[in-house]
Amino acid sequence: MVGEGAFVAEGARVFGSTILPGAVIEPGAVIADSLIGTHARVGTRSVLTGAVIGDGAVVGADNELRDGARVWCNARIPAGAVRFSSDQPS
């Protein structure tokens, strides 16, 4: 479900998730089985699976948040700060 005034950019993919009003999902983001709060933002190429993102929170580009991840309201996660994959540059 995508709430009124929410924006899902071209190239973003949303599966089985709730995107509340005013939220922004940037290009290339993948959101699965997650809840994105009002006026929250998910950055380019970020992958969220089973996550809850609080109202007004910002998840920067290139983050990966998995099952059980919770981001509090108005919190900020910088680009590339959270990854679980082994594809990190050394």
C-alpha cells in the first residue's frame, strides 16, 4: 500500500510493504515486507527487508536493513552506513 502523497521513484521496487503518506522512495531502492513512516525517505539503491522506518527518518543511499531493523522517528542513517552483504569495498 502506498499512502497519499507518497512518492516511489521510477526504478524503485516495493513488495508487500506499507509506504505511509509523504514518504519518498528513491530510484533503485528495494523495499520488501517493510513499513515506511510518514515523511520518511529511503535513499537510492538501499535495500530494506522486514524493516520499520519511523516517521521523518532518513535512510541514506546504499544501506541494507534486514529483518527486525528499526529506525526511530527522525533518525538519520548516512549513505552506506549499514550493510550485511560481502560486497563492501575494502
